[in-house]
Amino acid sequence: MYPYAWTFQIVSLVMLMLLVLRRVTMSRWFMFYVGGCYVLYAIVQNVAVTDKYGFSIVTVNVVMMLLVALLWMREAWRGSSMLTFGNLNRRTAWLIPVALFCLWWPMDMMRGAEPDFSPIHLFAGGSAMAFCPMTPVFLVLLLLSKENIDLTLLRVTALVGFIIGCYNMGNFATDAGFYLGLYHLPLVGISLYALLKSKRKNKI
């Protein structure tokens, strides 16, 4: 994990806190922030320079993530989507613990990707710098605000999340990657759930 990852973790927590406290004024800024996150994911997680292959890029992932980034920034610029949490009710409250788990991402990557339930990972972990744990968080925000957001944004974010989540199910094929596969289930599950719920405009 990157040594500076904790700074991004703190920024993500601050942005989420500001969004909860000041939804109307922070909604557009938060969407710009999410768009920037997806640009970061596209570069940091899919572009590398190696001794063996030189400059390498996972083109399909970069294209998909930049498309998601573009849609979030477009909605932020238009100001037509608002993260108001208007769909937060007894039927949707279960989404919040899932989002918190993904933000926490209790795993020690330095010990071979093993579970580590220390609360420090919520504040000093690296989930904020990774597509797979943060996409369920962003999808939950969209689902809880479904009446006030552009459904194209929800659908495309969910579709890309589902595709990349399915890639990562391959981690189950090896013993070392079992927990990585397990931890990616929220990405697959929330993405599929969002795709199904994006078919209609009514409350979840």
C-alpha cells in the first residue's frame, strides 16, 4: 500500500462528513471529488512502468473508469443531481453498514491480504485510493438519493463496478487471494443491486 494512502483516507472521511452535514451546498463539490477519484483510480491502479514490459496500461479499465469520472463531473457541472439521502428508510438502511465496511476495508495488505479488524484501517487504510472498495460507497450514496440523481450516472457506475468486480472474483481461484475475493463481494453485489434498481424511478 502507498505510504501516503492515509491522507486520501482522511480526505474521503472529511468529504463524506461534510456531505452528510451540508448536503445541498456540498453535493456538487462531492461529485467533483468522486470524478477526481475515478481519474486517480484509472491512473494509479492501471498504469505502470515495469522492468520487464516497460510502460504498461490496462486500457479497458482506464477507459471504463475515465467514463465514470466524466459522468460524475458532468453531473457536478450541471448541478441537476443532488445527494440528498431522500431514499434513506428502513428498507435501504442495510446499505449503510455495507458502505462502512468497504470504507473501512479491514485487511492487512502487508501480511498477504489477511483480515485485520483494527479500527485504524478506517482512518489510515488505503480504501480511498482503490476502485473496488470505494465504488460501493459511491453507489450507496446514489441509491440513497435515487429520486434526485441522474439514472445514467447510477447505471454506468454500477455496470463498470459489476464488470470489474467480476474480474476480481478470480481471486477465489488461489488460496492467497481467497480473502481478496471475499472482500470484493460487496462490489459485485451492490453494483448488481444498483443495476436492478436503476430500472425504475420509484423509491427503492
